[in-house]
Amino acid sequence: MSKPVKLSNASDYEAFLDKYDTFLIDCDEIFGSAYASAYYLKNIVKFPSDKKVYVVGDVGITEELESEGIRFAGAAEDVKFDSTDWTFANIKQDPEVGAVLCGFDININYLKYAKAYTYLHSNPGCLFLLTNDDSTFPASGSTFPGGGAIAAPLITALDRNPDAVLGKPNKPMLDCIVQKLSLNPERTCMIGDRLSTDILFGINGNLGTLLVLTGVAEEKDILAENARIIPDYYISSLGDIATLNT
């Protein structure tokens, strides 16, 4: 496996810039996984207008679905759950549900799981989509269960993997970006500071990749003989590019 190229002088920098027309920097600060999910349903899947999406998630997901003109159910409407009045007879079949979209949900409850399971188990062709499969996410100096942890009970109960995961490093998000922006992957470079998300995202999409060593990744991680994820290029910081160009 070839070693990555370190951008260390002006000629390296010029050759790097000449090779690409488009640079994706981190990417999901801008093209978020909730928006990617809605775009994927509307433009990649061609989700039927007579179907609706059952959402296990919060308002960020439903707003993006609404912006793409996709009907939905669940989310906020299933937040109020009175377990004292619970009966399984309350879970009704709904043949209009053609997809279940699961994301981070601070108001997750058994009612949402039961409905999502019922639609995925009973409705022929019902898609199972995740906005992301992050097991945890950082907040307030700690880590907490993420979208992947929210989806785990459905995966276990159904004994079924999702049909698509939209967040990095999965290719469906890149398919959306390439179509939306009419990009040429061969002339596009993904720039980021995480090997397992940013760089793998670029590799999965056949993009060029530039690792910036301002995150958790270190030079030794990509130069080791047993390195598994290797970028095409790397640099200490994006500030170095400005320095190289002077």
C-alpha cells in the first residue's frame, strides 16, 4: 500500500491544487445527515408520493423531510406516551408507511420502537434508514449514546441491518452530494481530521483525500506498516497551506 504524500513545500501545494477542482472540508457542518436522508429519499430512492416516512427522531429530521415535500409520521406526535394506558392493540398497521428513518431522539420511548418495528416487519418493501450510526457523541466534556445506539434495539429485534446509513463515512451521503452539486469525484478531494470518518468517507467515494493533523489522528497512524486507512495527502494544519503559498 502506497504511503501518503506530505505537503511540505510550495511545489507540493501547487501540484495538489492542480489535481482537484472541488474540496469538501469536513462536509457535515454544511450537508448534514438529516438533510442527506431527506435528499436521499426524494432524489436517489425516488420515494413515492403516496407513501410516508415514520420518524424515530427529533424536529431536525422532520423539518428536512418537509423541505423535500415528503410526508411523515411519528417524531413529536409520539412523544407523549402514557404507559399506564398502554395496550398493544394501540399499535395499528399503516400500509402508507414506506420507510422508517431513525436518528438521534432525546424523546425515544417504547411506542416509537413498537410502531417502527411493526412497519418494518409488516410492510413489504419498507425501507430501514439511519441518519447516522454513531454509537456515542461528545457533549459537555463527556460522551452519551448516539444515533446508532438509538437504532440498536430495532436492528436486534428485526435481525436486520439498515438499508442505508446516511452519515459519514457511508457512501449514500456522498451519492447525494455528488448528485446535488454535480461533482466529478475524480476532481474532488475530501479534507478532514478524522481517519475513521472524514478520510474513510473520501476513500469509500473514490475521492482524493487530505488528512489534517489537528484532530485525533497522528502522523504515525498513517505511516505505520499496519495502517488500515491511509489518505492520499496529509498536512499539519490548513494554516500551513497559506504559509506554503507565500
